Amino acid sequence: HAKKDFKGKFSMTIEDSSKLNMTDDIIEIPRSVEEMDTHPFVDGKVNWVRENTLYKQNLNILTKDDFEVTGFIRFTIEPRCTYEEIPFKVTQSSGVLQVTLVAGC
């Protein structure tokens, strides 16, 4: 829920699909607190995550057919400044919906 647009801000994307879509914004529990960052590249307010945090994203399933859709969760770990990209897949098979990490992650 940070107000500034940062490359490493927590985000989730899915491939374009007629099978499902994301609804609403990502829910962050507990919500991060806006703090001042004096780093020359930022020099402004950012939302630091300083405790274990749960992120939820509601999905709207548009079909009862079997499908597999891939996506990514992206975020930056500070202060190391490492950009992380976690691949996952959403699979529906015989009416059972699963979200799993892609091997190698």
C-alpha cells in the first residue's frame, strides 16, 4: 500500500488468462508502516516490512474446466537491496484448485 512507485514493491502478477483474474488489492497483515528513508535513491517515505507479514490476494475463477496458469510474486529484501522473483502456478484439476511454487525456487 506504499504511495510511491518503486520497482521492488511487493506485487503479484499472473499470465493473461481467461481462466482466472485477481480481484481487489493485495491484503497485507499487519500493514507496513510508512517511514523516512534517507538513501540517495529514495530520500522519502517508504513502507518497511519489519515483522512476519501475511499477504493475501483474492482470485476470481472464471471456469470449471481444468487449467494451469503461471505467475510471479516480486519484492525487494532490504537492506541487501536484492530483487526477488518467486514463480508459482495456479492449477485446477477435477474441481480441485491448488497454488504451488514452481520447482527450483
